[in-house]
Amino acid sequence: MSDPNLGYDVVILGGGSGGYACALRAVQLGLRVALIEKDKVGGTCLHRGCIPTKALLHAAEVADSTRESAQFGVLAELTGIDMSGVNAYKDGVVAKLYKGLQGMIKAAKIDYIEGTGKLVGKNTVEVDGRRITGKNLVLATGSYSKSIPGLDIDGERVISSEHALNLGEVPASAVILGGGVIGVEFASAWHSFGTDVTIIEALPRLVAAEDADCSKQVERTFRKRGITFKTGKPFESVKHTDTGVSVTIQGGEVVEAELLLVAVGRGPVTQGIGYEEQGVGMDRGFVLTDERLRTNIPGVYAVGDIVPGMQLAHRGFAQGIFVAEDIAGLDPQPIDENGIPRVTYCEPEVASVGLTEEKAKEKYGADKVKTYNYNLGGNGKSQILKTQGFVKLVGVVDGPVVGVHMVGSRVGELIGEAQLIYNWEAFPSDVAQLIHMHPTQNEALGEAHLALAGKPLHAHA
């Protein structure tokens, strides 16, 4: 092994959730690993996505708690939002996690290579003129904030989520283009900070990838909170004005605001990295793989946001571990995409796993699907928190629960049990016999399964 470049078992291009998880697991399994990253290990999720946005949303929750404290008998006054303080808190959370991750990578004896990598052969990546070769390559180059044709993101009046995370002050008003996860999370946080928010969404409902009942509940609560949204209204154009932007939507309606946040989803980072030149199978910029995350080129895998499917950090993380184990010959079970939990951290939160009612009816037939909506009005802890929402179960007649959909404050914390129910193919009766702690929101899951098993205890629910 005189040339160290020929000694790697795995070369990973990209150090986000998928890439670093793959690297850590591969080293555990005795493989020699090179991890190439052009920016910072941790990727979008840690530095520009999940972690900083959730910190922002927690600060927003604190603002709401202060504003509404009198209803709990606590006399407090919200005198304003100090964005420099919010940013310092947010950046502190990121910095601590980043430091921990750097330490793990170093301790694991992974060859960490800083620089921009490019695929130059079936098993070779070039970084700043240096060629790194491995028996297996893992493509994990992540995603970027998309715009739409003709709409320029200038970083000042027209911004992406990355810019939105670093604003020095709270915008007085904002139009958010896109009512998916990113759009509703920023709308929720900014509204809590005092921004006048309008969401523009071309699809007929907010969080359109979720079960229709979840969308209805989010829309109902957003209306109550005073968040304006216009669904089924495609964006047409934007003009800069003296005070901000003027946005025109279908039908000629104009909405004016200080800022336009473009939140129309994320695209795969695959251009100019040599994928196409080396013959990697692609579709609209995404890298195509089989269920074992193998591309069409032997020894080349892909994980994370560049693989078609849900763009979630924990999906990439799980895929990275899967690929490391596959390379090491452990023959892991392929990941069931429907079994990956999803949470949208707006207020109220939306958490789900498995099939929506619509998808279940497509798969099993309408007569084979039964559903139950347990209203959080019957749940003691939800009343203590003063939240509204539900737990909805989608089940197969005489079969397992194939979907769990929840809306309400903090329901994201319930998704752990929900994903076990789905992934272990539990029947309603299996869950109904389990004892759920009182008073917790977790009880709502238990009550819903009791009802679906044919023994509802709260008739009003």
C-alpha cells in the first residue's frame, strides 16, 4: 500500500448527515475512509437548516408564551425581540453541536479532506489537484435552496432560507413563496416575532404532502393566529419598491411587503461535479439508485438529498449507515421510505409516519381502509398546554396501522412511538393493550388505538 490514495475502502463526497454517518459507521466496521467536504462537516441540516431553524422556532415559542402569559396567571410583558440575541442563542446551539461533531470525526480516525471534490473516474475523486481513489464511492453532495425561473434571489429584498436565518432585525412584513415545510415554519416563527406574514402557495393547501386533515387543522390554526395565506395561487412576478417588494400572484392580485422569502423547496447539488460525465444515472438533477442505494455504476452509491424522495436529515443519516453496512457485507434491510417519520415544526406542529388516508385507499382500496381521529380536546396534557389538534390513525381492516398523523403543540415528540407502530406493523389491538402515562399527550396515541380497536373510552373524542 505504498500509494495511500489507493488504500481507501470508502471515499465519501460530502460531509452532511448522510456523508458523516456513513464515514463514522464505516470506520466502526474496520473500513479505511476518506471524507471530502468543501464547507463544514454537518452540512445543511446543522449549519443552515434543521438546527438553526428549530432554534428560531423555539425562540418564537418563548415570545408567544410571554405574550400569552396572563392566561396562565403569570404577569409578564413582551417588550420586543432582540434579533442579535436570538441569533447569538441560535449560533451558540450550532457551534456546540459542530464542535462535538468535529471531535467525533477526529477521534474516529477518518481521513477528513477539506476542499471541493469532483468525480473524475469510476472510483476516483479529485480535490484541488489531488486524486483520491477508493474501492467504493459514496455520493452525498446534498441540496440547495431552489428558486423559480426568472426570480432572482438578491439576498436583500428577495431572500432564501439561508439569508432568513441571519437577519439582523425582525422584518415588519414578509411574503413567503411556498407553503411547504420551510414556508410554514418561517411564517410561524416570524409571526410570533411580530411580522405581518402572507404565504403564497400554488397548490390547493398548505403542507400539501401531509394528510388532508393535517392541512385543514394547520390552516384553521394559522387563520386564528392571524397568519394570512393564499392557496391555489401561483406566483407571477415581483417588483422592487421603495419600501420592499410588490408580489403579483395569479389573478392579478398584488401583495406588498418588506421581504420576499423564496421557500419553494430544495434542489440536488449535482451540477459540475462530474456525475454526468462519468455516466452516473440521473433524472432532473437527482442521482438514481436501487433500493440498496447503488447507482448504475458498480461500487458507486448515493445517499441523502440527491436521491429522489423526502429531503430529511435523518433519512440521509439512516442511508449513510445502511451504505456503510452494505459495503462491509452485513446485508442490512433496505429502508422503507414510508417508515421515515416527518415533522413540521410550525405552531401547531405536524408529525406523521406511514401512508396518508388518500395513499392508503389507493394501495388497499377504499373499503379496506378505516380511520379514526382522536381530538386533543379529550387529552388532559393538551388542555394544560392550551393546544388544539388531533391524532389520526389510518388502518387496514383486520390489519395493521399503516399511517399515523398528528397536529398540535409538541406532537413531534410523539413520533417515536408512532414510527414503531408503523414499522413493526402493529395492529390497533397491539397498541391498545399498552399503558400510556397520564397525563401526557402520548396518551392520545393510546386512546386513538383503543378506539380503532373497537373500545373507545371517550365518546366525545
